[in-house]
Amino acid sequence: MQFTIESRQLTNNVETQQTFIEAGSPDDAIGEFVRQNHSELISLTRPVRGQESIATVKKDDSVYLVRVYAA
């Protein structure tokens, strides 16, 4: 299954970046995203309704808001 991952740096007003990752679940997709970007998962939230997960990821001195949903 392919997942779309949108990431946006919280500390600066920059554009959202999209990444596509093949994974078996949203948790696997965010794990692969973190691994590929050499970053650290801070939090992961799975809303009861809806099809997306929302995570906070830290890389170097920056924090990113990350949305994960089926492509």
C-alpha cells in the first residue's frame, strides 16, 4: 500500500513537502520516513475518525508536522 507523507517545518513558514512511501500500515510508513530522513519521531496521533495519522518529527534543530495518509 502506498502512503503520502506531507511534512512542514514548524519553526519556519516554508512549503509542505510530499513523499510517497510503500508500507503495510501508517505506522510503518512514518517509521520508514523517519529512517530515510535520519530524524526522530517525537509523537504520533491517530484520530478516531478519518484516514490520516499526524506526527511530530525532529531533525537536527528543526521540528516538523507530518501527515500520513493512504495515497
